[in-house]
Amino acid sequence: MIKLNDYLSQKVEVMIDRPIGSTHPDFGFAYPINYGYIPGTLGLDGEPIDAYVLGVSKPLETFEGICIAILQRLNDNDDKLVVVEEGTQITDAKIVEATRFQEQYFEIRVLR
């Protein structure tokens, strides 16, 4: 079984199922960033591993980039990957700010 830490610094493909501007099907909030999953994976919640795509300001269908961080949810079992274009540098504070729309309901920490 692959651990989330194994994805750090690795190239991954993200299937975007919630592009910028779409709304959450259950909770109705809008996605200010592209959000999706890594095909062929299985997270602790029994679903494919989720990923935030940062640094791209247009809606996407797929994205290939580098996993620069993991958002670990300390009070939930649905950790998220943070994926960016190769060579992009983003601070932990910017990651937290960009994902706050959804992560504000959880106790999180950024793992590098």
C-alpha cells in the first residue's frame, strides 16, 4: 500500500472533478481552485486520494504536476495532496489560505 508521503516531490496526474467555479454537490460552496483526485489510488476514506491544484487560474479537466505537500487532517481520515506546476514554490501559509474554503472545518497541518 502506498503511503501519502510517497507522493511528495513526485509527478502525479489529477482528474479534476470540481473545476474552479463549480459548486460542491452536497454543501453548495464554490470551488475557487481546481480540485480532483488521483486515478487508481485509494485513500483511508475508501475513495481515490484527493488533490488540490494550486497556481492555475482557469478551469481544468486534468492536470499533471508535482505534489509539493500533503494537507493532513488531524480530525478526519481524508488527507489531501497539494499539486502545482513543476518549479512552482508556494508557502505553507499560501496553501492554507488557498484551501481554507474547504479545510476551515478541519484541524490541519501541512506536511512537506
